[in-house]
Amino acid sequence: MSRITPVHTFDQSQFFWYNTFIFNIIYRMILSDFVKKMPYLVRYVKHSEKLSTEAIVEAVLNNGDWEDVQGMLKIVGIQKAARIFRRQLRGVRQNYNPKIANYFDLYFRHYA
């Protein structure tokens, strides 16, 4: 019985890189569509599709209502949003209202 050998072998890291690349593109498209649908979250920005994930998390937590926060958490994920939020609070300059910062600090400690 002869064994069939493949003509061309693929490196698995190529597939991992490609999948990660495609995932990042889709993720950015979904997040930018989310922000475009709610211009009141970032009314001070001309091109909202160019905002970073960190800026979007901050805008939603500061200016959004509960449905906006839940929608953002479905896209970004609660673990990533909690990391971004904690990193922003540790920074020298942060733009969170003290009551909002306290609430989401407690929220992320409990759920993330």
C-alpha cells in the first residue's frame, strides 16, 4: 500500500496570520458601524470611523445609555473593555466622570 504524499505543504502560521488579519478587519468594520449609528456618542469627532477601540469604549461609557454599553460589550467583549477601562483609569489623565468611573469599576470587578 503506497502512501500519498502532499505535493505542497502549508505552514500553519500562515493560516493563523490570515485569520487574525481578517478578524481584525471585520472587527473594525463592526465597531465603526456601531459608532456611526450613534453619532451622539462622539459628536465632537468628524471622522468617527477612525477612532480607536479605547476612544470608543471611553465615549460609550461616558455618554451612552445602558443599551449602548451592552451593545459595545457584545462587540468588544467584557474582558477587553475592562482592560481598556482599567488602563485608562491608571493613566495620568482620564476623562471619566467620578460617578461613572466608580460605577464601572464596581461593574467590571464583578462581571469581568
